[in-house]
Amino acid sequence: MAAGTDTLGGAPARQGTVRDVVAHRGAGPVVTVPEDVGLSEVVGLMRLHGISQIPVMRGGKVVGVLTDAHLLAAIVAGDDAPQTAGAVADPGFAVVELDTDVLTAAARLRGARVALVLDETGAPTSVLSPIDLLDHLLRRGALGGWRGGR
């Protein structure tokens, strides 16, 4: 493979940027929770907003991300002590910028379930999951032709 090309057959810039993904998907305000919130409240917020991941905050900064899988594992573990969002949150999230090319964002997501776009204060402005990037790449014609999408 030639330098500067990707496995999808084009330069990374040809696949677009995180800004393109966010613009197509549309993004309202990011739902977050403080670290001391109980897990039942987190589940309620996720259901209310139709989301499967939520950043956990301390003092205006993200300290981790909770996914539906994290919550299920914590609840099934059956610890009798009340658990908080901060105690269960995964600190292993990726960070991307709006101008990050999609293939770089995808590479960063290999080691994390969620990528966050943060503003200058460290607050999240968008949450990206692998399916967001897959949808974008498929709309761009990756993997031969399916151009469905939301």
C-alpha cells in the first residue's frame, strides 16, 4: 500500500473528518452525569435520551464514560453497596478533534468504546461510537457501494 493511503483505497482526507460525521448525524447537547450519581439514575437518563453511552464528569472535566455494557456488568455483579457513576466509569475513552480525519478517529477507537470531542474547557461537545464512523464510511462508499444511512 502506498504511503498516505488507507485500506479503503484513498487518502485519509477523502474519507472526511469527525466534523463531517457530527454534521451528518446532528448533535444536540451532550448528556453527562456527575460522578456521584447513582446507577439507576444513569440508566433512566440513558433510556430517556435514547443513548448507550454517557460521559461522567468531575468539576467540569470528563473522568470516564459509562456504556450500557458497563452498567449491565455492574448491576449483574450484584454488589450490595450503592454504586455511583464515577465508581463504574471507564477512563479509557478516546479524544478526537473536529478536524481529525475519520480513519485516525477509527484507529483511536480500536482501544476504546467511545470517542469524545471536547471543547477548550474539557467538556464534551459530541460522543462518537464505532457505528457512527461505520455509517459515515459506508455513506462514502467504503466496502463497495452501500450508501444507506440515517
